[in-house]
Amino acid sequence: MTQAMLRPTVPHDWTAAAIGQIDAFLRDVMPAADVDPAPLHAAMTYGVFSGGKRLRPLLCLAAAEAAGDGACKVAEGGDWRRCRAMWPAAAVELVHSYSLIHDDLPCMDDDDFRRGRPSCHRAFGDAIALLAGDALLTMAFSMLSAAEFVASAGVGTAVACVRELSSAAGSLGMVGGQAMELGAVGRGGVSDAAQAVGLIQKLKTGKLFEAAVRMGAIAAGGGGAELEAVTRFAAHFGQAFQIRDDLEDVASQGADAGVLTSVGVLGPEEAGARMRELVVEAGYEAATLGPPAAKLLSILALTFPQVVMNDV
Ligand code: GRG
């Protein structure tokens, strides 16, 4: 396999069109902000439509094309809403949105700002923000059991997606990773910090990326070696993504990133090197799937432009 094979071959602007369609879909399926109970729906709308990059739904749609049976191949300028992976794409974004709202609460990270504006609890109060997160999590599973999705994907596929998302989001996934992080910070360190950081990243950040691509592939009729390849892609992508986030935190907040981050454990240089390795590994996994994985590679290049341009 040559390095050139890892370069994305589709123009990145497919993502802008897809994001517009993901947003329109989310607007259609979510209750409007003024539907009663209006403060709750307004907080949910605020949490979902606040400038997120829609990375997980994009990965879900790209994986449907990369690892599916061809049912979700969308031509340039085409309609992603005809791809049944749009349902799990919406579901994973709702779970992501809930996690950010809860993560900002005073009992978690206690952040006053998110995406450059007041965090949900600063705008709506702690109680409504907590409930907005709960309602978004619940709504994600109503996406995966929606009559239209079940009719087009089949009951078995819909149930498989419920299983993927619930296990990725729960105590053995994202919530478990968050709990481990809180516990580890409280103890002031762990015996093997590097191992703890790796596991926390895998659970807290990585599992939701894995669920995004797996649901996309499964919804599009994929399985077997292709499903495993997109899963490994997402695992590497997720870990690299978290390291990049840690590096950005150090750059913006000063040197002390805390022991329980990749930068705290490895130092910025080694963490950066590990991130680049992971991006290249993700690229190779996608490249094994050939031309249908072009959009996955495109997301990788957009997310890690320096790495893909210099190292791949
Ligand atoms: C509190 C239930 C609960 C879970 C918290 C995922 C998580 C666990 C917290 C999110 C906070 C965080 C910093 C996670 C690391 C992953 C990360 C960098 C998320 C931000 O993802 P982006 O950049 O967000 O895709 P946008 O704003 O684009 O949607």
C-alpha cells in the first residue's frame, strides 16, 4: 500500500452539504423549542444547535458508504436523507449533545462556556440542563426505534444499533470513562497513569466514535471484515482526537494539563508523536476498504490536517 492511497480523493465540501442535511433532519425529528414544556425543549435545542462540528454523524454516514452493501452510496450533491444511516447519525449526535451538557454541569467539569457561548446550565439553570441532557439521551433511542428506520433497515438491524449505542454510551463506555476520570482525579493519581489515561480515553471519547461508524456500517447492511476495519479506524481516530484535545488544552490553558491526560503522562512531544501514529494507523484501516472509504479519509484529513499532509 502506498502513502498516496491514504490521501482523500473526494472534495471536502461534501461535509458541508451533509452537515446541512443532518441539521435539517435533527430539526425535523426534535420537538421545536416552543413546544411545551418550552423551557426544556428550548434547552435541548440550544444544546444541539450551537455550532457543533457534527463529526460523529459525518463518520456514521461515511462508514455507511465505506462498509455498507452499496445502499448508502451518495453521489456528490446527493441526498443523505435517503441513506437510512441518517437515523443512527442523528442518534449519536443526540447522545454527544447530552454528554456535553452534562459534562459542563457544576458537578462535572463546571464549565461556564461551550462553543463560545454560555453552557446550557448557565443559560437555562442546572435543573433544566440536567433534564435536557436526559431527554436527548432518551430521544436518541427513539430515533433507533422509529417506525421509518425499522421499516427500511429491518428489526434486527435496528436492535443491533440500539445495542451498539447503549453499550457505547453506558457504564462500560462513555459514562464509565467519565466515572473513571472523576475517581482517578479524586485519588490524586493511579499506579499506572499511562494505562489509566489510555483506558479513560478509549471509553470516554473512543466508544462513541466506534458506535458512530459501527451503526453506520450496520444500518447500511455491512458486517464482517469491513465492519471490523471501520471499528479499528474509529478506535484510532478517537484516541488521536482526545490527544489533540489534550494538546489544545495545554496550548490554551498553560502547561499544567494534569497527570491524567495524554500530555500529562507522555509530555507534549511524545503525545504529539503518538497522535500522528494513530492518525496514520486510522488512515491505513480506511485505505484497506478502497475507494468507498474516501469520505472516511476526508474526515480524517479535515480533523488532522497537519498530520495527513505531512505524515501520510
Ligand atoms: C457527563 C455523561 C457525561 C459524559 C461525559 C464525552 C464526555 C463524557 C464528555 C465530553 C467532554 C469532553 C471534553 C470529551 C472529550 C471528547 C471531546 C473533545 C468532545 C468534543 O467533541 P467535538 O469536538 O465537539 O466533536 P463539537 O463541539 O464539535 O460537537
